[in-house]
Amino acid sequence: MMKRYLILQDGTVFEGTAFGSDGASVGEIVFNTSMTGYQEILSDPSYCGQIVTMTYPLIGNYGINSDDFESIEPAVKGMVVRELAEFPSNFRNNSTLDELFKTKDIPGISGIDTRKLTRLIRAKGAIKGVLTAAGEDVQIEEVVKMLQETVLPRNQVAQVSTARPYPSPGRGKRVILIDYGMKHGILRELNNRDCDVIVVPYNTSSKEILAWGPDGVMLSNGPGDPKDVEECVEVVRELLGQVPVFGICLGHQLFARACGADTFKLKFGHRGGNHPVRDLVTGKIEITSQNHGYAVDEDTLQGTRLKVTHSALNDGTNEGLAHLDYPAFTVQYHPESSPGPEDSNYLFDRFIDVMNATRKEQQHA
């Protein structure tokens, strides 16, 4: 079996066994603490440009199926696992993780100490790394220098957003879903509530969006720094007060920036399906699915007309906002789950209720 190196920009080298593509790959190394859901993780567009380390030791044990993809084309730059299952067992299994990565030209590495790597990321923060073939011809010092000089792309949203609008018809509320790197789970939840959805590119203007006569606008998740897509912030600002808005993850951050707040990069992000969040309105604790490297700075909320609705129990960072004047609310985590838990699924019903209430107010105005 072919050997592979994972080389980090600080000079740390892990040697393991290659799977997937034979090619090399450079990206930001992050970790995910989910025990299941590796297929949804690798196909989540929010991981665009990143090499994902799975902290759960056995990955690939239930294979790959045709139903659980969150996007058509995986956006991850690679995957790091402790042990790769060569012979998956599941009645829905169509192929192995190794076969999928070969087909999609994505490299992976197994057989390394993922606990050590995770602890390193927690200590130093998300770090650049490269997956490359192992051997005497690999000059570690040159690779490290290359990594240190490499500037990672900052156009991730443009890479993963749809190129043109498309419909997902229903007979209920018309929702414009702005695709910043949308997980298909969001679309499925809207379809389950019979919404008439139109998915539009990230750079669609507010004029175009309002011309479709929406009952509401959904701001999707997506990769990267919200400060890299300031044109999206302006569109959200123009939509507020015109139509109900519900934002998730990157959509939450763009909403906050549109209202005058600021965002910042977390040291190593929140990625996993086991993050506790407190609903400050009800006091209820929800276990949430998360995948983000940036957060809203609550110190900048004063004067924005935003109120904090949810808070992370692990580190106290912001997890939800609502506008005091307009029918608009957002969360930092993923209520569509995919993978679970499903504690926060009710937020889609809340969005429907907000759209219904807004329509009644307009009719009586």
C-alpha cells in the first residue's frame, strides 16, 4: 500500500497510508468531532478548501450511498482518518470511501495519530497542510517553505455557489434560497414543508430576488470568511424590512454584518454534531450540528437593533440573532442537521410561522 505524508506549515510530519487520489492537495487542516456522518461532511460545501480530520477513529465503515450527499461535487481538499474501513457493511452501501475519493480525485490519509493532530490544531489553531506521496524524494523543508508562502484562495463562495437560478417547486410559501454553498438538507427541509423554492446564485441582486415575489428569503451556509463577500452583505441589508429572512451559518454572519456587527476568526472553529447551545428565550439546551471557522463578535452588537437569542455553552460565542424591528432571525449552527442531531429542526417551522404572520400583517395594513 502506498505511503503518504501529511506535512504541516510548522514542520510537523505525519506518515500514513494513502487512499483515494494519488495527487497532492494543499488546504487548511481542520477537525470534526462527529461520530457519524462522514459522507455528509465530505460533501458539505462549507468545507471548500479544507482538509478534514475526523476525530472518531473508524471512518468508512458503512460505506457511501446515493442518498446522503449534501452537494453534487465534494468540495473538501482531503480527509485524515485514524482507521479506514476497507469492507463497509450497510444495506444502502454503493461504494467505499476510497473508491469515491478516487472517482472525485480527492486524496486521503489513514493510519496516523488523529488525536495528536487534533491536539496540535487546538493548541496552534487551524493550520495549512499538504497531503503528498511519501518517499526519499520529498524534500520536507522545501514543502514547509512552500506552505508558509502559500496564500489560500478566498473565493470559496464563488466556487461552490450555483451558477444560475433553478426551481424546486411546491404549493406553499415561495422562498428564495440564496446559495452561498448550500447543504441540500436546507432545501429538503423547505421542500418537506411544501415551500415553492427558487435557489439563486450568491451574487443575485436584491432587485432580482424581490422581483420573484418571495414570502421569505433563506440565507444558506457556506465556506470562508464573511468579509470576503461584502457584496452579499449589501444585498442582505437591502432585503431587511422587505421580506422575512432566515439565515444559517455563513448566512447568520452576513446578516450580522448587514446590521452593523463584526465577525472574527475562531482559533480552530466549531465542527461536529455534538455542540451544546442554549436558547436564551426558552432556556432550553439543544445539541447542534456545526461547521464554521468564524463567529459574530457580540461586543459589536450595541446599536445594531439585534438581540442575542442563542449562545454556545462550550465557549460562550454567539449562536443566534433576531432583529428587533424586522421579521428576521438567524442561527450559527445547522438546524437541517444532515447528519444529526435534529434538536433544532423546529426552526424551519418557525420560519413558516414568521412568513404567515408577515403575510397577515400585510393583508391587514
